[in-house]
Amino acid sequence: MTSHDERVLSLIPYGDATTMSDLVRASGLSRPTVAGVLGRLRAAGSVEEAVVATGSLGRPAKRWRRLPQHGTFGVIALSRDAVRVRVVDGDDRNVAEREQPLDVSLDAQGALAHGHRFLRDCLTELGAPADGLSRVVLGLPCPVGGPEEHPQVRGILPDWVGIRPAERLRSLLPGTAIVVENDANLGALGELAQGAGQGGTDLVYIKLAPGVGAALILGHRLYRGAAGLAGEIGHVQINPMGQPCACGARGCLAIELNIAARHGTEWRHSLPTPAELFPAGETSDPAADRVLHRIGALLGEQLGALANVLDPERVIVSTDTMPPPAVLLDGIRDGIHRTALPVVSDLPVVPSPLGIRAELIGGIALARSGDG
């Protein structure tokens, strides 16, 4: 399936039908290109043409809808502080979800056990057999790459060192295809499917919740890179004389963001991370606003350099709070203006409308696609 095929297919709903004109407008592709894509998708059995009466004397409008897939798909989305699970049937009409707070970084066994139990609970809720899962995606808050696509957990998820989560899940779910993916990548796929990335082709997704993660959508497809580690913007070195980072380098962006969060907040009883400052940024707290703007500017400077290389359509920002603080987004825009070429310096920076839920939506999209 080509990138154009994937782009148009993602815009066609399962239940309601949409017109070719709607698809041309939403995809940004020409009418002949969309017509060719629809022909290929229909031949592959992915979509069907539906004739809908208009109520007038004119010719009935032709509309397109996606044909449901067979099977049941699941995602276990692990963040630093929670286990979230979503299970859907082939056409998304039946959905079940579960969530449990948990310190995932310090309890690998508990996270996988909760994920497995929640999958079974969701299957029961949907009336599906216990062995009815066709494909499950496991999202982890760490880089996922290397020749065997293992999670790179050292220094990030201390209790996961030496654990092979895909193998563990396969032993619990025999016969089910298991895919392990980075959490930010899942978030980007979710935004592409149902969020601020809809209709986009080249996007940068930023997750601040906590720490900093990024994902790239290029040509309407998730770009993982040669080793699967594309998007690790948090480990771009911006201060060679800075503090040590868990990756082994000094002065990485993630470290400098945490240091920036501490400056100007000495009057506080604790040292906040950027994510912990976000609620304060919504209360017109001048000190928090200054810190949030500084955090955004540091991040924006790196995004400006990235924009010079990739020329994306937009940057999507997701945080623990919805929507992300406006002062944070303003700081990102200011940082981009400082480092990007004039022709790309007005790169749109938009808030995620989905927040953490983007990872559940993106995980299902990945499970259904068969990619990974």
C-alpha cells in the first residue's frame, strides 16, 4: 500500500460514508490521484462504494466507506505512571478500555500483569473469546530499536533491564501477534488518525509528560529510522559542559529542560519537572509562566533546526494537561523563530486535542495496519 493509499484510507470512516470531494479536500491530493487510490482500495477489499439518495431529482451522490476488518485488536499503553488498555473489534464499533495508576518504571512485572489482565477483561466486556486477539501493540516510554527491536530501558526504566516484554506477552497470549513500540510514536499515529495531524503528510509530534519525546510522520508514514530510534530529541546535546544524562552524554535537551524548570522556583518546597509546572502555568503564576516560556524556547530552538532539515507542516505538542499551556506553546514558537530559516520560521505549533489518549488510538491503528 502506497503512502497515498494509506493517507486516503485513514480518512474514510467505517460506518458513515464520505464523498470523493471530501477526500480530495481533506487529503490535499488531486481528484485523479484520489480516484486512482479509491480504485486500488476497492480492488483490495478495503473500501466499498455506497450510493446515498440525496432527496432531490439529481443523480445520487457516490460515497465511500471502509469495510470492517476481521479480528479484535488491542493496545497496552504504558506511561511512567499508569497502565492503559484499549481493545476494539474490526470496525471500532465496540470498544472497551481499562486504566490503572502504577509506577511502571519500577514494576515491570506488575505493568505486564495488569496489561494482560485488562486485555482479558476487555475481551469479556466485548463478548469476545479469551484467545480472540488478532494483534496487540505494547507501547513503552523508552526508545525501542536495535536489530531485534528491543526496548532501550537502561537509565530510563530500571526494573525492565533484562526483560523481554514481547516474549513475556507472547507466552501469556499464545497465537497473538505482539508488536513493541515507543510511546511517542503511538501518540503521533493517534494524532494522525483522529487528532491534530489529520490530513497531514509531514509532522513532528512532541510529548512532554514527563521528560521529552518526539516522533516523526514523513510522507504520511511513521518514520522510525535505520535502527528504530528516530525522534529522540531529548538526547540532542545542547550544553557540552552540562549535567550528565542517563544516556551517557552531558547537557542533553531533556536534562536542560529539567534544569530550566528549577530556575526561578527556589521559593517552592520541591524542585518541579516541566510536567509538574504545567498546572501552575494555568493559574497566571508569573514565575511559572517565565519558566514554561523558557522550557518552550529551549525546545523550540531544536525544533527550528529540525525544521530546516525536514520542513514539516506542523508541530503537535502533547502534555499531561489539556490543552498545553499557551505560554509553553508561545515559547516553542519563539525558539523556532530564533533558529529556523525565515521561510520555515512560521511553522505552526498546535496543541494536541487527544493528550495521552492519542497513544491508545495510535496503538489500535498500528495493530490494525499490520505494520511494525
